[in-house]
Amino acid sequence: MTKTYSFTLDYYNKCVIQRIIDKYNMKPMEATRSFLTSKIHEMLEDPEYAMWDYSERAIFDMWESEQVTGDPRNSVYIRGE
């Protein structure tokens, strides 16, 4: 795959942002900004990482790891533990 399709990004954006809103009681615009400006979203947009192989729950976990540690690669989904 040479690019991440817009419908794939749209799916992840909607699902992950809703999880952020639900868990952290953020306002929709704040949650949207937080996810769209994150490193994990940048990785999601890059076809080299093939992030579409992960569920939206895993992407959300990576976003949380990034918020806590500063790096989404600290997620258990990427570390493989």
C-alpha cells in the first residue's frame, strides 16, 4: 500500500477521538486537536508503519502512552509484551 486512505484515517479519527472524549471527558474539539497533533496520528498517516493493522483500541492505547511518556512506541502493542 502506498498511502493511507482517507476513509481509513476517518475511521480511526472518529473511533479514537470518541474514546478520548468518553474516557477523559474532554470537549470534542480538545480531543480532536490532541489526537490529530499527536505522534501516533502522524504514524497512522504514514503508510511505512502500516498502522491500519492495529485496532482502534490499540491506537488509543498508543495515544495514551504518548500522553504519559511522550512516545507512542512505549505502548505494549508496539513493545510486544
